Amino acid sequence: MRKTKSHNENILNYLIRNGRRLKSSNNANYLMLYAFLYKYLSDKLKHHLLNQFGASGDDLRIFYMTDEGKAEIREIALNDLGYFIESYDVYIDQFIGNAFIDDLIDPRFLLDLKKNIVFSKNNPCEKYFKTIVEYVEKQTRFYRMSYDAEQELLVSNFLLYVSKLDIEESELTFRKCYDLIASARQIRLIRTPEYITQILEKIITTEKDSAQSVYDPFMRDGANLISVSNALGSLVYGKESNELFYFYTLIKAFIYEYDFDRVFLRQEDAIEAMSFDDELFDVIVSKIPNRYSKDVYPRQNLEAPNPNKKDIKEQVISKYDLSELVEDEELLNALSVLEKKVESVEKNNIIHFDDEYKHLIESEFLFVINMINSLKEDGIMAISVSQNFLFKKSLTKLRKFLTYENNYIDTIISLPEDLSRSIRPEVIIVFKKNRNRDDILFIDFSKDYDLVRPKNVVPGVFKRNLILDEKTLNKVMDVFTKRKTIEKFSQLISLNELGENDFNLTVSRYVDTYEGIFVNLKDLKKDKHEIDEKMDELNKKIDKMMAELDIRL
């Protein structure tokens, strides 16, 4: 018997089917994602207040009608949730019910919540909420928005149906709806494949039970960062250069109820600036983007974060008791110049490559070294990266630097082609500092794996939602932790052997997964020689017979 679809699943299926015929414009994407935040903040507050008083929606309206009642629910909301909506008419169901069904693309959809939401004192959520609103205002030019009729119908319909989702449903959660709709055709954010997040999380949590901090310098949709930090209970650090992805992830942090006292996110290009306030991290996890070619790589500098570096301004002001002059513009300018000169001297003295590696400063993958430099001494880094990294000729010196010179690379895992949407599948590389081994573990499970389909996926898009089954994942992790050598699956290779292969790290070079019949070349040569002799003998007999019969050709 076919299972009845849940309330949220019906709505999601409708939204995805309706959006297949027309892709939303870029500025509409911001508005559509924002609708999820509006819905979430509105319903979360309403449900909380109703549960507190065992009241109905009409009863809640009565609280808003008197100063005393409003003050009472405001105090509860600010204490329990950290925010409050000042007007009952701004709750999303009320807003849409008040004659905006046919004209939802209206400035009030954004402005009413912006003007009526208040946050508790020193609530870090407020900063991120304001950032989200600023993005919507900038990208949609909200005060003078205009769409063609078809786009307006698409977006209005989308906002209306998002408002009908149930944020408390367990079958298809509101969080999952948000993730799935972002990768559907309306918005088309290319999300991090679930199998990448799945195996990166498993690697990290196999190595660490807890971690103080997790950093993803290329966080995209935040999937890897959220998954690993949730598992380890860590402080969350992330950077993302793409504005729409950053916007998406900020809203995701609200919907996933992140503790914003423990979240530090920035819209920055980590290629240009990997360091995050000179912090060192227990874990770095990331899917390296394929958005650059060597010719268009942004300028990179070698970085060496120094968490013990003290603020020069604070030191000078404290040492010479200049606290009364902290607002003096001339003093502040002078201290800024001093700070830059000290930083320049430190870089010149500390950050450099020896002669053999001097050209690494020009490498398109210099940022990988900067990522490792941002790790604590006992830290671990797991990344997903294009296979080109393993064999590209221009990266030979970099691979030698990472292996033979510094012994940073611990494990390389080749993923099954069936999982990848790329022409060349990605690989997982695990880095560690202060390794006491002189080998690298290569794992190739491309011929030995099983896949399963997650519980909730985007309708009509099957292949890209496949993930590894638990049996496959457990086998890979067992080999990873015990560093096992298994024929046609895994192999330990010494650093010296890597050198003999010119530091080519292609997994198939070291793990032979060929399933065909092997032919001995010596036997093949002998067979060919015997066949040639028989052919010569046969040709001589034919020539003799033709001569006897006087046949000439």
C-alpha cells in the first residue's frame, strides 16, 4: 500500500512541480529564501506563546490588544526565544490573510517584519538578522521591485505556499524542506552532495569525540560545517565568497537553531584571506570549489596565523598609560601604521619557502598550505577536492611539500564514479600535523560499495541524492582507523615510493582494482612466435603447390 504523503511533502511537491516550468530570477531567489525565515520566526514565536498559555490564535490577539498583555508576552518571548514580534498582524499567516494573496511582492512583506521584530539585549542573532534584511533590500531593490507577470505569479505563489508549511512536522521537517527547495529548479543552488558530507563527518567523528572549534573556509550551503559541528559540539567558523550561498547559510543557521554566541560567519573569499582572526582550529572540513583556473586565480599570500599575537594598540596604550587618549585621532593613526609595520616584519621573518619550493607562492593551491597552517598541532583536516590535485604536473612540488617534506597527508580516498556529477570524481584527502608515520593510506572502494536513497529527496532527481549505505561506510572507516591493507581496496605506500613515482598521488596507481584476466607478456610473446613460425611454414607449402600447378599471381 502506497504511503500517504505528509502535509509538508504535498506542499513541497507542488512548489517543485510548479517551479519546473520557470526559473526564478536572481533577486527573487533572495525573497523566496527569506520567506522561509519569516515563516520560521513567525510560527516559532506564535507556537511558543500559545503553548505557554494553552491559548488559541484569537486569545493571542487579545494579549496584543492591551499594553499589559503585550508586555507580558514580550517578556516571555525575549527571555525564552530572544526575540519578539510587536504586532499581531505581522505574523505571516495574518499578513498573507490580510488581502496580500494576489500581491505578495510588496515592500511590506519585508518591512513589516523588519520594523516589528525586536531582540533581547546583546542577542547576536540581531546582527545576522539585520545582515539578511540588508541583502534582501539590496538584491531585490525592494522599494522599486518590478517583475514580469509570469515571475510575479511564480514568486507570489511560492510565498503563499511556504506560509502553509508546518514548522513542527516530523515526517518531512521544515529544515529539510528548506534544504530541498534550495536545490530545486526555482533557486538552483548547487548544494554540497550528501555523500560528501556523510563521509567527511564520519572521518572527523571517527578521529575526534569532541572539538572546541570547526572551520570551513568554503562553506557553500553550510552542510559540512553544520554536520561536523553538530556532531562535536564545536564553535562554528565559516567563510563563503558567494553572496547567495552566504545568505542561504545565514537563514539556515536560524532554522537549525544555532547558538549564535558560538557562530562566526563571514562573506569573504578564503582564497585571498584564509586566516580567521589568527585562530587555530581543531578541525577544518571543506569541499574545495572548482571555481578557479590558474589564469584567474586571485592573489594569494602565505599565511601563518598567530593566536598569541597581542593587539599592538592595546599594548602601547597600557604600557604608557594612554587610556585618556584612546579617542585621539592622531594617536590612533600612528598606532595603525605601527601595527602594519610590525605585521610586515613578522611575515618577512617567519613566512617563507626554501629555494626548492620558492615557486609555491605562485601555486593556485597555495591556500591548502594556509588551511594546514590554520590547524592546531593535534588538529585534523578533511577535504573533498578534484582528482586533478593528485596528478597535475604543475602541482608536483606542492605534493612533495605536503608529503615528503612535511608529512601532512595521512589518507587519500577515491570515491565511486556513480556518486559524482562531475566528469572526474572527487577524492577525499585527510591531513594531520605531527604525524609519526612515513606512509600514506590509499583507499579505493569504487568497485566495492552499496548505495541507498535518503528518506527525503528532491522529487524526480534520483541519482544525485544517493548516499553510501552503512555497511560500506563502516568498512571504509574500519580500514581508515586500523590502516588495513586489503587487496583491490586499500594499500599503504611509503613516502619514498611516492618519490619514485614523482609524487603522483593518483589512487589507482597504488590500489589495483582491475577485475579482468591478466595476460603474461612473456607467454604472449612466445605464442606469437609459434604462430608466426606456423604461418611461415604454411606459406612455403602454398608457394610450392602453386609452382607445381604453374599458377602465377
